[in-house]
Amino acid sequence: MDIVNDLLKSGVHGLDQVLGGGFLPARLYLIVGAAGTGKTIHGNQIAFYNIKKGQMSLFVTLSSESQGRMLDHIRPFNFYTDESIGQGLRI
């Protein structure tokens, strides 16, 4: 395994540089923070970016918000695509 070439990019400007090139594959990453800080948006942006690159993504949330409401919230963002739901992305 060539770790540098196998890193998963985030699709978030500047984040990959901070991470040393991206995320290690086949790992679990936890995004935490106070309500309203952008955790859901950030996690979905990473997931949708990697789906476009042919990767699979699993988005797990502990929020009481329904799946439909979360999707309504992220639908206006440029990274969102209806086609990704149920194909490359599991929620």
C-alpha cells in the first residue's frame, strides 16, 4: 500500500494540506463540535466529493434530525447530487 497515493482527499480547500495530504482509507473519522458549527455540512461535503471520485461513503449521524430534513439542508450546496444518494452514499 502506497499510503501517500492512497490518501482520500476531502474536497475542502486547505484541509488536505492540514491533514498531510488527506484521510487514511478504511478508517473511521469523527467530526465533533457544538450545534450549528457545520459538522453535517462538512461531513457530507467530504462524502459527496469522494463519491464523485468513485469511492463509497457512509454518513452516520447521532442527530435527531430526519434524513429528509438533513438532505433538504444540504441540497442547496454545490457538492450535493441526488444521484449519489443510495448509490455511493449510505445515510
